[in-house]
Amino acid sequence: MSPLPIISKPRQKHYDVVIVGGAMYGSSVSWFLSSNPDFTGSVLVVERDNTYQACSSTHTNSCMRQQFSSELNVRISQYAADFVKNFRDYLGGEERVPNIILHSFGYMYLANNKPFAEVLCESQKVQAACGAGTKFMSAEDILRDYPFYNVDDIVAGNHNLVDEGYFDGATVFDWWRRLARENGVEYIENEVVSMAKNDSASRVTSVTLKSGETIACDTVVNASGPRAVLTSRMAGIDIPVEPRKRYTYIFDAEQPLDRDLPLTIDPSGVHMRTDGVYYMAGCPPDDDPAVDYDDFIQDHSLWEEKVWPAIAHRIPQFEAIKLTNSWVGHYAFNVFDQNAILGAHNEVENFIFVNGFSGHGFQQSPAMGRGTSELIIYGAYRSLDLSPFNYDRIVRNEPFIEKAVI
């Protein structure tokens, strides 16, 4: 497949929608907009780095789960699972669009105390009411199905083998971007550096690019990932989103397991899963501050002092492992409640948020992209009511409560 050409200058002086950020969310919104026959407007996507080397989309682990404590988050992931499993059909049934496999080895949430076990039990009821296949398991149940775990300090766990695991998120992103461009969406490698508003400050009227052009617009979408607050401040808006480091490790085991390793969320904060013939692990640092947008420096002591000991403790068979690769990515971390920020600003009415996913972004991108496109086209969510994530909850100081945040 030939690479997409890089264009830096916009072809027009006015666009109906300007999307700031062209990674997973910019491309999700642009594809859903441009593939909807009820939308006939023009779309400009402004991406500062067409290589996407530093964006969260490039560093994602592409995981999928329905194990949330809120019904809405469960529904969002159920749509994502259906979208991934029927990817070609959703994208029009063209033979050139690949089928994508959802590797459903499940998540395994482990609780080492009774209060968290009770949280897992209540969450399982929410998930089951939505039709998810989550099972609440005792330590004995876990050991029966996965005898490689050390469960001496485990009280209970939740596990679901249906539509939970990982998928090829990079392919989803690539085809959204490609087909959006074929649908007429214009992508440019440039940077929005300022915005102008009308006299009442109720609308953004134009954006100015780093290359000097001023572009008039009817709607602005903030799809800037960890840089979301930099974009919002151009419109005089602050949002509680900051970049935080998340570490990923790929390792080989001298004694591989005899079955797939579910994505295991250990009480230590370390998570691990099967990754082809290897294994993947990850965690936040113990000290988890906001970092510079260009800071991807690794703390190598984290593997030796936290990750490897936790892995070996939970799976004694992994005492002999070899680290083969590692990297650092950034969460677009919503410090308010670790959930998405959507919808229009309460005062700047044409400034739309798709921000702050705090690590849930890839699995939520189909539903959030669809919902945001509906909001732009129809003025309301139609398929799934995403209004609990709207920006105005921050104004009201009413956090969206989700207990299953990794």
C-alpha cells in the first residue's frame, strides 16, 4: 500500500469543521463525519507531525475490555468490539479493507483484599446486566483455570473471555485516515498556533496556522491527545488534561506458559498479557507527575525494582525472563475523573472536545468518534447517549465515577 502524500498548506480559506490533531481521534471523527450521508460539509485535519512518532496512538497497547464499573463505559466497549470484529463491513465492505482479529484472552482483575473484591463483584453485576461474559472468581476458581498464578495473597478476581483482549489498533487508525481522505477530508501537516473568537466570545471564528494562513471555521474539534490543554487555551479554555508517562515492556520467558495469559491487572499496579510468542507488561511509575510533552525518557530502574518482581511473584514460572524491548508513551490523563471529556464548551459553543481518555482511548474511539460526529451533524448524540462525558460536568464539579481505571 503506497504511503499517503504529505501536504502542509490548506486548499481553502474556510472549512465547516477544523480538527486539531490527526491521530486516532482526529481520524475517527473525520471518518465518521465524512462517511455519514447527512454530512456534506468540508473538513480540515491539522496534524503537527505526520510521522505520529510521539503521539499516544503510536505507543498504545491496543487493548479491549468490557470490565468497567459504569454501564456507559461497558456499552462503549461493546460497540468497539463489534466494530473491530466487523471492521470491513463497517467500512463499506470493500475487499481491500482487512479483517481484524480481536484476540479474546480476556482481562483478569485480581483483588488482594475484601473491599476491592466487593468492588469487583458489584462491577460484574453491572457488566452481566449489559450482556458481558464476566465471571466473578474465587482464588480457587482462578487457580483451577490458570494454575500458573500464585494466588496465596489473592481473595478473588474478575475474568471475561468474550470480546476482551487486544486488537490491531494501528490498522483501524490507518484505514480511518485513508478512507476519510478518500471521502474528501483534507489532512495537512501543520500546527494551529492561535484562534480568534467573535465579539461575544461565544464562537471560534478562525484558526491561524504555523505557516501563516488564517482559516475560517464553523466548528473546531480538539483531538490533540496529551496536548489538549494547549489547544483549548487558544480558545481561552482550560481543561484538566496532562501528559503522564506509561511504560511498556516486551519480554521472553525461558518457560512459556501452556496457554494464553489474560491481561492480568495485579494488585501491585503492574499488568501483563500474552503478546504473540512473547509477553507484554506495563505500569505507571510510582511517582506519577505531569511531564513535558516531549519527555519520553525511560526510567530503567522501574523494570528491575517494580515490574519484574511483581511478574515473578504473580507467576513463579516467570522468574527466568528476558526483556527484549521497552518504550514510554503518554496518557492524555484527565486529572478530574480519568474519563473522556466530550461535547461542546458551555460558553464557546462551537468548540468540541474529544479529550482526556486516560488510557481508554483506542477501545473507546469507535463510539466516541461516532458520537462526536452525530453531535456535529445533528446537534445531539443519536446512537448512544454520551452526554455524561460532556464538558459541563467539569463546570458543575460532578466527576463521572468509574472504579475500573488502570
